[in-house]
Amino acid sequence: MQRIILAVLATSFGLAGSAQAQRHQPVVQHPSSRWVLNGHSTMAMGANVEDAFNQIKTSSGLGAGVEVGYRITPRLLAYAGLDINKQPVDIDGLDGDLGLTHLEAGARLSFPIQRSKFMPYVGAWVGRRSLSTTLDDFDTGTSADLTMSGMAAGASGGVQMFLSPKLALDGGLSIGMGKMSDIKYDHQTQPTQSLQNTTTTRIRFGANWYP
């Protein structure tokens, strides 16, 4: 009988302790502000612009970006953003860098996790991308601008980690695809033939502020 009573008491104390621990577990408060301001650093993987006769390749390069977002619902965010990366030329015999720019607008859907600081999300975007540089002719001393640009669409995913209701760390991955069909050399449009799609991949890490 004593063993049964002790077992019951032990079980009761265990359940009480578990309930007490749950009551004292802090509740994570997610932001109430509808506006979101983001700043981040990015790593853009190498890109390739190619048609039937020419090819321009770049290597991975670092950059930075900013975003402004508005939460339509607690889970749905609409945003506009700008990323700029510096990428080295990846062609034998050529030196220099190109600037990779993404100007985009999109939406993200978040998936809150109860009693967790982490909030994953997925998204989609459309925008305009460009690769640009200045080519110098050391024989003549002249220079000319080269720009390749075009519309693109992409998908993204990532996760936020809330440090407070107003501040969260944000890391994610974005992949875009489209043709950079508007090619200009020295401000003159260049013809292309059988232009291929260009894929751009960005890894980003930054912070979101909910004012």
C-alpha cells in the first residue's frame, strides 16, 4: 500500500512540475507592426549570359541589399527590394568585375510555430536584373559601357529568428530565372541569337525591423 501511495504522489508531483514549467515558459510575441524594414548582405553565385555566338560568365561575389515590406495579414508580406553584388569575370584572358543588380517586388508567406522564436517562410517575386561593367581599351584610351538586362521571376525561402517583437534575424535563399535580352554596348543595342535563360542564385543574411 505504501508503495502505491508513493507512486501516486511521485506521479502527481511530476505532472505538477511539468504544468508549472509550461506556465513559466515564455510566450514568444510576434510583431504587431505592419511595416517591415530589412537590410542584408548577400552572396550571389556566378551567372552565365550566352547566345549562339557569345558567352559572358561571372564568379560568386558579395553584395548588400535593402527591402521595404507591408504585412497584408499576419502571415502574408508584400515587399519591394534592391540587391547589388560585385562579381568577377570568369573568362580566361579577361580581368575585371561586373555589377549584378536585382530590382524586385514579391510576396512571402510565413508559417508561425507556436512558442518558437523561429518563423520559416516561402516567397515568389518578379523583377528586373542587370549585369553591367565598363570596358577599357588601353590601346586607344577609350572606354564603353556594357549592360545586359531583362525581366525575371523567382522563388525564395528562409527563416526568421525573433530577438524581440520588433527585431528578427533573417536568412534565406533566392533563385531567379529569365533572359537578359536587352544587351547594350556603348549605349547601342546589340542583336542576339538563341539567347539562353540566365539563372541567378543569392544567399542572404540580415535583419528585419518592425517599427
